[in-house]
Amino acid sequence: MTLAFFGFALLILGFNAGRLSPGLERQRGLLTLGGAGLLLVGLAMSTVVQVGAGQVGVQTLFGKVENQVLPPGLSVVNPLVDVTRFDTRTQNYTMSAVRNEGQQSGDDAIRVLSADGLEVVIDLTVLYHVVPAQAPRILSTIGVDYQDKIVRAISRTRIRDNAVYYDAVALYSTRRDEFQTRILNSIEKDFRANGLQLDQLLIRNIQLPQSVRASIESKISAEQDAQKMQFVLQKEKQEAERRRIEAQGLADYQRIVNTELTDRLLQYETIKANQAIATSPNAKVIIMGGRGSGAQLLIGDK
């Protein structure tokens, strides 16, 4: 529209050149032609609007928001309308204790009070997008700064409202998923009422007070020591069982030997051993006869 207004001004100047100055009178034709050309080009450009990929355009005519949404691409519109573009792709809003990690500089984590009265620090990322058909309503009722007015405000409020139902340790460990599901359902409902769609809610970190963290670490260490001691006791028990079985085997062996080993068996085993020695090459043969056995001592070289 700026180009059209500039062309219109040149056109008026050309029509009144003779009354304003003799010098302008000689340029009257040029001013009139140039003004008309700029006016036509400006009007033509003002009637064609380009909306980028992943965006929709909302038209405003003299302060009134039009319900018709402009899709991505080129659209022909009234040259007097203003077009506000809304990004309909997935956006994220992060609130973190880490400096410069989120949209706000500095520590922007959410500090809540748990059911046991402890302060818990939560880092949160909200993934959402603008519902294209709801863009005119967002512009007329909220404005283009919906991220601060809706996304940030509602997320922080719902986190605090729901954290009071959980103990600090439960938020950190056993009921973390339940807490995330609960606040997701709550925030999703509020977003939908304001023309936004919640895609995902990510609890990135839950930081407990130092005293609670120390208590948890001590408990974990004690449990690990107990598990280690249980392993040692189990190992010692198995070793004791092995020794008992070994001793029982030796006792059984001695009992069998004492009850079943006779003089005739010993004499038979001696004869077998001497035969083996006698038939082996390069060996000495030693035969020792016992008293009353009838055997004689014989030593010889093979």
C-alpha cells in the first residue's frame, strides 16, 4: 500500500503542477504518468498476498478480523486489509533452570510445592501448534503474543496446581509418569479452549532439595551394600555346602575301604602291581613277600 499512496501523491502533484510552480508545469506529464504507474503497481501488489509454507494468514479490515483464513501460497485480497501470519507448525516452549536454554533468559524453571511441603524445581518443554481454523479467534481474543499469554501462563499454573497431590520423592521416581499424564490432560483442555493443540509435554528434569537427594543417595547406597552382603553370604553358603559334600565323600570312601578291604584282596592287588612292574621295560623288579604269604624277595634288572 505504501507504493500506491506514493503514486497517488505524485498523481495529485501532477494535476496541480501548474498552480504550484512553473517549473513543475513542464514536468506535469511525467509526474502524472509516473504517479499513475506507481498507483497501479501498488494496488496490484496490495491485492496479492503470499503466505509461507506452514503458515496461515488472517485478514483485518479497519480493525475487524475476517473469519476467512488464507492458506499457504498466493491469494488475492482486498488491498485495504492487513494480513497477519500465524505459524501452524509444531512449536516448543522450554522453561529451564539452565541459563539461555529456554525462551526466557536466566533461570526460568517452575518451582512448585509438593504434598509434603518441599520445593521441587521442574524443567518443562511444551510442544504445541496453532489450529489453522482457530487463528482468527486467537488474533481477535488473544493476539499474536499467545505464547506468553497462553502457553507459558497455563503451563506454569497447571504444573503448580497438580504438584500438590504428590510427595517430592514420588514426583521424582515412582509417580513421575502419572504426574506427567495428569498435567498433560489438564493443559491440553485449556489449550484447546484457546485455539491451540498440545502435541507433547516433556518433563525434562525434576530437581529435589539437597537434603532429600542426600537421603535418597544414602538409601540407595545402603541397598547396594545389602545386596552385596547377600551375594557374599550366598557365596559362602555354597562354599560350605561344597566342603560338606567333599567331607561326606571322603568319609564314605574310608567307610567302604575299612569294611570291604581284606587280606586276600590286598594280596591280589599286590600280585597285579608286581606283574605290571615286571613287564615294563628298563625297570627293576622288587617282590617282597609278607610273613606267612609264601612269597620271596626277588630283585633283578631287566
